[in-house]
Amino acid sequence: MQDHDNLKEQRTAEEAHLEGAERQASRPVLSGSFPPQWREGVYQAILRRRDVRRFRPDPVPHAVLARVLNAAHHAPSVGFMQPWNFTLIANRVTREKVQDLYERERIAAAQFFDEPRRSQYLSFKLAGILDAPLNLCITCDSTKAGPVVLGRNSVPETDVYSTCCAVQNLWLAARAEGLGVGWVSILKLPQLRAILGMPPHVVPVAYLCLGYPEEFLEQPELARAGWRARQPLADIIYYEVWGEHNHPDWPALDRLARVASFTKGASMKRIIDVTRRIQPLDEAAMRLARERHDQLTKPQGSLGRLEELAIKVAGITGLARPRLPNKAVVVLAADHGVAVEGVSAYPQAVTAQMVQNFLGGGAAINVLARRAGARVIVADLGVATDLPSHPELVGKKIRAGTRNLAEGPAMTMQEALAAITAGIEIVEVEIDRGLDLVGTGDMGIGNTTASSAIVAAITGRPVVEVTGRGTGIDDQGWQHKVAVIERALHVNRPDPADPLDVLVKVGGYEIAGLVGVILGAAAQRIPIIIDGFISGAAALVATELCPSVRDYLIAAHNSVEQGHRIMLAHMDLVPLLNLNLRLGEGTGAVLAMGLVDDAVAVLDEMTTFGEAGVSQKAEAQQDATSLHT
């Protein structure tokens, strides 16, 4: 009961914070707080700051440079000591000396890495000393404020710490001005002091390259190269004492950080309400299911993943012996503006034609769903043409297809929220009809292009690694498709820390709708079988929005689309099947329904050793021993 009460208190605290985030956009600005536009600017500078290595030769205007230096000079410092100085270096000869020092140290540092990491390290461009029009050395002089500084006696290093604040101020101000900054740390300080004529007590804290960049990367360069990823916020927050990641008096602040950035207005309220109803798996039901499995007439663990699957379903449903008689696959259809770029082997008209085929019961999803005992729900989220009315067609059209993501955002924020809400509404209607297990499906020419862009944006993996051949394009078509996605990411610059921003800029209406289906089903403890690549892209967005939803997902299969494996690994999901499928429609999801059904049937219908009068392993050994005495 204590654990339950603690969880309840934690959820209550978290809900209060969520409600506060939701109200933030509409409440009056408090005294001392910035207007919304100012706040947004501060956070955008922080989140979009990058360590720049490649610069254009354009000079930095003196007025811009003065503003940036003034921002650095307004950094906080302990005891208001202001220990920093800024040394500007434009002279080519001086910079060549620094470049030579850097090259020597770069080669020496390579010896600390083993292959293949050493070769990767040497391949990186880690400095723009000669490329940038200006270098800047920010130093710390601990003598500037005298021998005694208020607040420095206990921690003498606070002079260096204060100087680091000046570095950060300069970096953020530079980003706001469109300037790039690159920190060159592979330098020996005594030699650098000698080159710049600095006295020995002065500490060069940061040697920076400053100028207009060739581009601001969407991901930090080392993250994009797979050298090191940004740690999850949840892993680095401790509550009250070191190492404590969970505390009954604290909400999950990592989740609140995400939700706060998603609060775009009143239309977000429904989605927030749904996400906060998504509970952790029921540990008590899982324990009972596991104990029962261990007593069934078989060696423990001998049914492998079927046992794991049944226990997971028990945790999702809260039932120790779940059964799933009512099944449905939700197939959402929408067109994509990027189809005009020629990224598919089929014309856009196929989307509407296939919707008609679904409604007529003649598509692969219809055949497989009939065999699985699942009803097929077909919804129009954004088909480009007007479809004839049909009693089985759910009309939720947001717009007649998305915009061309290669030229700008695929949709508006309000359209994305409307599509997610539509998905929630669709699955809630099915739950009211009776639903125990739901699969996700899709239809939309061009949707593998949008899905590849989503995966690349969120995971930081190169486009060539996450882009497949979709409906069967040839080598030339694939190369063109990769180029289109790279252009879309360059034009839109989706923020990987904000999954809604990714969805808006490079997503699709059916993908957004499936995000809603996933969230809505998880909120009511319905297991969700994720189909292939497009459904996986929706699941990726959903899990970034609400990490706890991952526990409700069952990956149906491993698609031929190469990005599918990457997205599944990112979500830590292991697929049930590997059949070289690439059709979509939800076909893989309904094929996997049989396995899920089998898993829970074994748990519920098999007899235990006690019920069947069969000796268990230990008992059999004991009986055999008795026979020989």
C-alpha cells in the first residue's frame, strides 16, 4: 500500500505540474518574467547552439562583435570579481602558430584511442582556426579582484568557473546573432600563453573560433557521427540525494521538460489529459502471471518469448490471466505533398484507390485481418481527393494532403494536434465498441519519405542509413529520395528535442493520427501492436512525447526498410517476426496478433503441475532417488 500511495502522490504532483505547464501560455506575465517571445528566444538559443568547425570567410561586423563581447562581460561571477579578459586574434601569422600547436596535439591525442575509434577521431574536423575570420581567447586572471574575493575563499576555483559563464554568455549571444563558435581545447596552455604573450598566472580558459558558419547542424557533430549521444535528462537528475532518480515528493522532471515545450495552446489540453493517464505496467499482475508460468507443465522459460509476451500483456491490462477476444487494426490514410518530388514508384492517386480497396474488403490487410479475427477500421486523415461516402469510412480529413516537406513544414502545429486528437477519438470509439488488442496500419504514397525524415531527425542517424526503397524504387530513385530528405531536414531544421516540431515539419497526417491511436490505447491499458516502418515512425514520436507509452508497444515485425531496425533499437523494442514485409497497411500487426493470442492462451489454458498431477523437476529427481535406495 505504501508503494501505491507513493506512486499516487507522485502522479498527483506531476499532474499539478502538467496543468501548470498547460496554463502557462494563457496566464498573465508575472513581474520579472519575460514575455513569451523573449522566453522562446532564450530557449531557442540554448537548444540550437552548436560547436561550429566550418566557417564562411565573411567578416564579423564590429557592431555585432561588440554586442557579443558585452553579453559575455555581463556573465555572473562570484563576488562580482569579473576575472575574464577577451583577446581578439585576427592576425594570420598568429593563428598559423596556434594551428601548428593544435595539429601537434591532435596527432598526440589520437594515441589515447584504439582502432577503429582512432581513425574516426582523426577524420573529424575539430577546429576552424584558419577558416574562421576571427579567433578569441577568453582568459581568467585570478589577481584582478585582489587577494581576497567575497565567496572565493572556500572554493578557489570559482574564478575559473565564473569565466566559464562568460564563455557561455558569448556563445549564446553569438548564436542569437547567427554567428558560429568553435571551442578548440586540443592545445597545450604553456605554449598557447607564449604565442599570445600572456603572463604565467593567466589561465586561457577557452580558445574560440568565431564567424558565420557554413551551416548550423541539426545535431551536435559528435552525436551525428555516433561518437557520443546526449544523455537522457532522466539519467542525470537526482532528487534530494546523490543517485536517487525517483522520489515520492518529486514528479518526473524529465517528462515535464518535454510536456512544457509541447504546450502550444488550448488544443493541446486533450493530448496532455491522455498522456497523464498512461500508467506504469501493473507489477502485481506481472508477478502473478510469471508465477503461474513457472508452475505450468513445462520447463521454466521453455516457451521463450511467448512467456515474456504473456507477462507483458498482463502488465499492460492489469489482468494476471488476460484474454484478448476483441481485436482491431486501425488503418489511417493520407497523402503527402512530397510525392511531387518523385520519391515513390507509384502515383499519388493510388492512396485513394487503395482506401476504396480496403473498404471493399479486397486488400491484403482485409484478408489477414479476417483470419486473425480482427475488424479493420479505415479512416481518411488527409487523402488528396474527396472520397465517396461509405458507411465504414471514418472521415477525419485534416487537409487534402500535407505540404511538400522538401520546401517547408509539412503541416502546421494546429493540424498536427488535430490529427493526433483524431487518432485518439478513433481508438476511443473502438474501445467503447469493445477492444482488447489494437494494431496500427497506414496508407499514403510518399509516407516512407516522411518516416525516414522523422527517424533521421530524432535519432540523429544519417539519412542514407535510415532510408529504404519504399514501394520498390531503383538505385537512382533511392539516391534521389535520400537527397530530397536531406533537403527537407536542411530547409526545416526540425528540433530533435521536440517531437512535435519534428512531426510538424517532416511528418504526415496519418503518422500524427497513429500517434493519437497509440496514446489513446495506452491510456486505457490496451496492448498496441506496431506494424512496420510508418507505424514505427508514429511510435517513435509517441515515445518521445510520452516515454512511458513504450511499455504498451509490441513490435510486430522487422521491415525490409533499413530505418526500421534503427527506430526499433532506439525504442528498445524487439520484433516478433522477420518476414521481409514492406507492404504496410497493418499486415504485420495482424499477423502478430496470432502470436499474442497464443501467448495469453498458453498462460490461461495450460494446466499447472499441481492441477495435472505431474511431478515437477525437483520432485521427479527426488522420486528417482527413492527408487534407488
